[in-house]
Amino acid sequence: MKNKEVEMRLLLDKIKKIEALIEGATSEGEKRAAELAKKRVNQKMEDQPNMVEYRLYTPDYWHKKLLLAICRKYGLKPFRYHRQKYTTVMVKIEEDFLNNVVWKEYLEYSDHLEKLIEDITSDLINKIHEHHDEDIVQKMIG
């Protein structure tokens, strides 16, 4: 592996460990210290010379909100250029980090989101009126 790839993998591992510390913090001081450490690691990632601007597309409002939350979780600054579609997300990121962390996590949560939306929609429709598939009627020729 190239030195840059090794360095990026180390940064990714650090972020994952720091997130575990944030989640498991038993005091505000521990949590604050872990958040500051995460901020320092994120700054190192931003300083990487191989950062590229990517255009990411989401199918709807909810998926966009999900992608934005994941980007911000890792200290990324998503944006959109004037006149771009609302569901477009631009982000400056290292390709390996995008593919192995951000997009992987987005796809995982996206599956959960779609299942939740399906469950909520079905429940709402059933509360309005019990759902049945539509009847199929044959057209009479005559």
C-alpha cells in the first residue's frame, strides 16, 4: 500500500475509535475530550492533498437529510452550487474515505430508512382504510 493510503487508513481507524469513545463516555469531560480529538483528526483529513470534489445524488428529501447527517458526523462540509437540484450534495472528500466509510454507512442507513418509511406509510394507509390490492378487471370487447 502507498504511504498516503496507509495514512488515510490510520485516520479512519482513529475516527472509528474516537466515535466509540464519544458513544461510551461516562462524563461530559470524557465526551468533550473525545470530540476535540475527533475534530483534530478531521482537520488532518481536510489537509490531505488528494481531496476531490464529488457530486452525490439522492433520490429524495429524506435520503438527502441522511447523507448530510453522515457527512457532518465526519466533519465534512456538504454544499450545493446555485441552480443544482435540491437532492444533489457536493462534498470535498478523499475517495477511499468516501467509498469505504461515508457511502458504505449511507447505504446501510438508507436500507433502514426505506424500511421505516414503508412501515410508516403502510400503517398510515391502514389507519385511513384497510389496504387491499386493486381489483383486476378484464375489459369486455363488444
